[in-house]
Amino acid sequence: MSHLYASLFYQADVTEIFSDQALLGYMIQAEVALAQAQAQVGVIPISAAAMIADVANNQGIQAIDFNNLAKAAGLAGNIAIPFVKQFTAAVQAVDEDAASYVHWGATSQDILDTACILQVRDALTIIEFQLQKAYQASLDLAEKYRTQVMIGRTWLQQGLPITFGHKTARWADTFKRDLERLEQMKTRVLTAQLGGAVGSLASLLDQGSQVVEAYGTQLNLSVPSCTWHTERDRIVEIASFLSIVVGNTGKMARDWSLMMQTEIAEVCEPTAKGRGGSSTMPHKRNPVAAASILAAANRVPTLMSSIYQSMVQEHERSLGSWHAEWLALPEIFNLCAGTLQRTVEVLKGLEVNTQNMQRNIETTQGLIMAEAVMMALAPKVGRLNAHHLVEQACRKAVAEQRHLYAVVCEIEQVQQYFNREQLQQIFKPELYLGNIQDQIDAVLKEAKGEVK
């Protein structure tokens, strides 16, 4: 991603986590944990592990020549092979004996996969924090606007009345499910990788299982029952979760961008100097946050398909499928974090025009209350007959450009059962909201930890 577009699509902290420099730091962390775990079990000398950790602490990624590593990666097939050579050389410059124990018994994929999981853990912490902020901002809107009537739309057409609080309560409920998904998957996906060449750790003789357990403990990662070099469901679950989040925020962005249309003007993204303008039309106020979120929602499914295709791998180590993850997963993380950042900004600063919501309710001159009239009349004359009477009234109201209330008041069969005052009540949108307030209550109670 170009630096020029990073502020539009990404989030700075997650971008840093998936930077080349940060990756090297995570790989060094994995190598140090490997040495410490092996020393703990007695596979390598404690002094060797201490020296490896000392070099890592004192030199860090400065021990690695970045330019040479980038060049060598093209020949080696991954960055772990030249990385291990350079890191070993850095240890060797301080202690030649300790250098012989760097990367002991491991394979390149062990270090790269574990480094990836460490990146994932740190990035998910940021994602979780953003989700919590988005959840709270949605709850605040739901509570504030729970009684604000607006039109509910189906197939982009006016349907029946809802409240803006109901719409935002649904958003809040979505974020709650995202947080639940994240919590539920942590134990499964935040798992260490250590299997050696073909997953058997034969180089560690009978101490492989003890080393894996100590390795996972060192890194505070789950310990796998067995190696997962070519079983990539963990990576797929991570990416799938992120894709769901992006899709959910995309749905919300679609909603508020449509509500920002000039003719509707029910909400508006927050204002800021230089935000949402046009290079040629001074009057424009564009939904720029929605644009970047929807662009991500368009891009992520394509990346996700690459992750899914990467599940089909050969035997114990893959040719090409694993490698495709290196490009797709960081991009999905970056786009997800970016969409959440922009969603939070919008939800916290959303400008709501309640007058226009009321105005739009009246756009159809009462037609949106046709169902309410039909359901009130149905017990008196039968549902099918009621539907026919109201449908005819709707056609007449449209043809004569009159309010449906006025037309319904003239129907003799309606007059037999309802007077004008009763019909006025039937035509009040705020009285035809079903169980919306119950739904909002349920969402708000769940947020407070109360049972439905």
C-alpha cells in the first residue's frame, strides 16, 4: 500500500505490527523462546540460551542486515533461511559456542508461523479495542435515539416505520457478536508452531513434546496437540473473522452513506477541516469514511478467497499455498483495522437530522401506514378483503395525489368500524413500531450483562 493512501485505508498501529521491521522482531522473539524452552528441558546449555537472548535484547533487529536479507529471500524461498544465518552470525560474533544452538531442531516455517501468530495476537488486541469502542458508540446511539421515528426501507424503497435507535441497536448487536467470535477463537488460533522438518521433531529425539510445551509457555501461546504446518484452518479462521468484521462495517457504511444522500439527508458524517469536499463542487460534503470502508469491503473478499484456496496443501509442507498467506493476511488485518477506526470516528461524531427523518416519513403521504390500516381492518372484514380495500385506496391516493388518510376516511366499510379520530391514531407512525423497544431493551441489557 502506498503511504499516500495509508491514512485512508489503514490504521497506524496495525500497519506497524505487520511492517517488515516488526516481523523481524517477532522472528527474533520466536528464536529466543525456542532456545529458552530447549534450555529449560535440557536440550541445549542454559548458557547458550542466555547468550542468544542477550544478543536479541542488546541488538534486536539491528543484528539483521535488512537489504541483504531482502535480496537473499528471493533465492532462499522465504526470509527465515537468510534470517537464521544472519542471526546466528550475530550470536557467533559474541559467543561461537552459543551460535551453534541457534534455531536448534526447528524449520523455517516454525519461526515464520510462530512470528505470524505473535503478530496476530498483538493486532487482535487492537481490533478488539476498536470493536469495544464501536460497540459502545452504537449503544449510545441506540439509547439516545430509541424513540426517534424514521422510515424503514426494503429494496431501497420506503417500507414501514422504525426508529433510528433500532437501526443502531442492530449495529451494536453486530459488534457484540464480533467480540464474542473473537474471544471464542483465541484459544484455538493463538497457537505456537514447532514441528521441525516434517512435523515429527525427530531432531529432538524423545524431548520434542516437552520442548513444544515449554516453547508455547515461553510465548504465552496455546500448545498444539500436533504440528499444523499444512493444516491452515487457524489462519483461515483468523482471516474469516476479520472479513466478517469488514463486511459488517461495510453494511453500516452503506446504510449511513445512503442516509447522507441529498434528497434524504437524515445523517451526516462528522465534519472536519478538509474532510469530504470536492475538487470542483464547493457545496459537496462527501461520505469519505464510508468510501474507504466500502472499498475495503470490496477488496477483502478477494483476499479471503486466496486464504481459503491456501488450505489445500501438499503432505507435510506446502509449495506455494503457505506463501500466499504472507501477502493476504497482513492486508486483511490492515483493512479491517482501518474500517474499524473510521467506523468508530463516524459513530462517535455522527450528525443526526431528526427533522429530516420526520419529513421523510411524510414523503408518501401516508402510504407507509397502509399495512397498519389493513391490519386494523382485517379483524372486521377479513384480511383478504381488507387488503383489497386498502390497496384500492392506495391507488386512488397516488392517482389523485392525496393523503391516504383522506381517502381511507371516505371508504364506507371503514366508516362502519372507525371514526376519524381512531383512524388518526392508526396513521401515527410512532404507534406502529411493533416490538422495537423490546429489542432495544434486550440489546442494552445484554451490554450491561443482564439476562434477556
